[in-house]
Amino acid sequence: MSSTTRVASTQARSLAGTWHLDAEGSHARFTARTLAGLVKVPGVFHRLAGTMSFDERRTTGTLVIDAASIDTGNRLRDRHLRSSEFFGVSKHPELRYEAVSIVVDGPRVTIDGELLIAGTRIPLPLAGELHHEADGVIAIACRTRLDRIAAGVRGARGMVPRAVDLHVAVRLRRAP
């Protein structure tokens, strides 16, 4: 995949290089409504990995989420979400987001990428914020709404609406 990067020259110099995801300082959370939209159910994926590389010509990035690490606070529901009716973790053990372009404008970041979920690949543009937390540490936080049916997650028809709210925040550390 080709990618592009558009950042101000001072930002390009400060971001240049390879960055690795700090799993302890990162999260992938979601909220879905159940019971015909009456109850909000929060959830989180506990295991994340990823990298991002910046240079003047292109940026690449990958976020890998362990699908089996889903946790909604209810073991029976989580087992059902891992089943073939939802994520099918035995066949599709990870959710994968691949960034194909990034635009950084001050603290704002726009990422174009694709999400691979349960065997279905869909475009998923993200808008968020980038913060320099410390020397060699940046954080990117994005919120979006995902159409789970378009993403191939079709279980519990009528019980869970199509829209799922996602919040992903990653802390990245510059590689030595």
C-alpha cells in the first residue's frame, strides 16, 4: 500500500522515525446499545500491538487488536462475541487497522486506513488528536462510529443496533 504524509516541516522532523505502541498506555474501547437501543454496553479489547513509521514521503501504521481479548464485563456475552456469530476469533484472531495516509495539522490528525474485522476489510477514516507527551512519546486519540453490519459483524440482529461507537487511544514510543 502506498501512503502519504502531510505535516509541517518542524512536525515532520519531530515525528520522523519508527514508533512502537505502548500497550500499557493504549486502549481500544467501544460502546454498543442492546435491548433495542435502551442499554449502553461498554467494552474494551485488552491486548493491542502496533507500529507507525513517519518520514517525509510516506507514513505507514498498523494497529493489531487481539479479538479474543474482548471484555464487556459479562463472560457469557464475551463468549458469544468471540463466536462465529460475531468476531469468529477461532478463524479471525485479530482485528487489524492499517493506516494508508496521515495528515497532521498541529494537534489534529486525520488518518485514512482500512479495518480488517472478521474477514471483512472496510475503509475507516479517523479524525483525532496527536499530543507530544514527552521526549520520544506521542499519543494519538480517535473516536468514530462503525457500522458493524458493513464490517461483517452481523450477530444479534434486532438486539444490537448497527452503529458501534469506538474510542482508540494509542501511546507510541520512538524506537531506539
